[in-house]
Amino acid sequence: MPSMSGSWVLFLLILISSIPIIAVYIWFRLAKHQISIVRFLFALLAGAAAFFPALILQNLLSFSFPAQGRLAMFFEVFVRIAFTEELSRLLMLFVFFKISSRIASGRTPFRGTAADLHSEGPDTPNQPLSFNVIKMGTAIGLVAGLGFAIIESAVYGASNTNVLLLRAVTAAPLHAACGSRIGAAAVMFRTSPFQALFRLFAAAAIHGIYNFMAAMPGFPSILAILITLSALMTSILIIRGAQEPQYK
């Protein structure tokens, strides 16, 4: 069977990686979350853009770690890969919400204008934001996570097409689950910084545990997949309004 040209391979990579994005958009429409196509696409763009600062940070941290064995693997998996990607996603979502609060005049995915991200919650630290704002941040972060995943999957898949289907099944839900927590952190950072930091580190921990299990011989891959799906289900429950996070 003749091999496909490079352009057709790239098209196939993008098409397969887009399946989770299309599924989420259809879910939002069926569930009547009033997120506009423009805001949805900008959230994807913010997530995709996060790939590049993450790559820069990972290159800066590519020095030889002094320790060996599992400690070196811990640094590689949890710090150099997981934490840099989640931090980059947080920075891009800060930019997204800042721009959105300035230019949006329509409604947010749930209610109010995008400016509600900064005006609806109290200005005093350690006070809770509206749960609708948390849901919005969670939903936008989930979409941004999928934007990151499509770029990462295309990069990995371009060098090894054998991993593309596996990444579509596992990496997209992983980045969606972690991105949803980063989205919540982005809208909470001004009023609840400790809660926001908790979500940042929770996302990095979930990401790191998944990568650690996938990289370590002897760990069943199904465990990593179950952790990812469990984290994603929690995010979905929050977006649906079925589970409200608790604040101090």
C-alpha cells in the first residue's frame, strides 16, 4: 500500500486530534451552555499557544539532574514536564480572561458578561467567587486543555504516527482534566490565591502521576487512564453544576 504524502498525514493527525474538541463543543451546545463559537475558538487558541512557553521552559530545565534513578525521573515527569505545561497554560488563560474582560460585550458561557470574571466576585481576598464564575473558568480551561493537546499530539504524531490514536484516547482527556483545574485557578487567583495555587498543583500532580505511570515499567497503563478519566469526570460534574467546590 503506498504511503501517504506528508500533507495527508498532517491532515489525518489534525482530524483525529480534533475529535475530542468537536465532542466537547457538541456537548456544550446540547447542554445549552451559551458559549459562543468565537470564545470557544479563542480558548482553544490560548491552550494551543501555551505549548510554546512550555517548550521554552522545558528546554531551560533540560540540564542534567544531579540525582539519579527515581528522583531524576520525578524531576523530569513532575517538574520539567507536568508543572511547566500547567504553569504555561495558567499564564495563557490569564491573558485570555484579561482580553475577554475588556472586549466581550456578550454573555459568558453561563451568565453575565466576561467582565464578571473580575467584577462579580468580592474584591477582598479569601472570599468565594460565584459558582457560575468557577464553572465558566472550568469550562474554558477544559477547552484550552484540548487546544494544548491537539498541538502536542500533532508534534508527537508527526514523528511517530503509531502513538496518535493512543494520545487521542488518553492525552486529550488528561489535558482537558488538568486544563479545567487551571481555568478555575485563573479566575480564582485574585480573590482566593491559596485555592488557585492548590488547583495549579493538583493539575500538575494529576499530570505528573499519569506521565509517571505511563513511563514506569510494571505499572498497568489502565491505572493511568482511570486516574485521567476520574479527574475529567470531576471537571464535568462541576461544569454541569452537579458538584460545587467548597471554600474556606
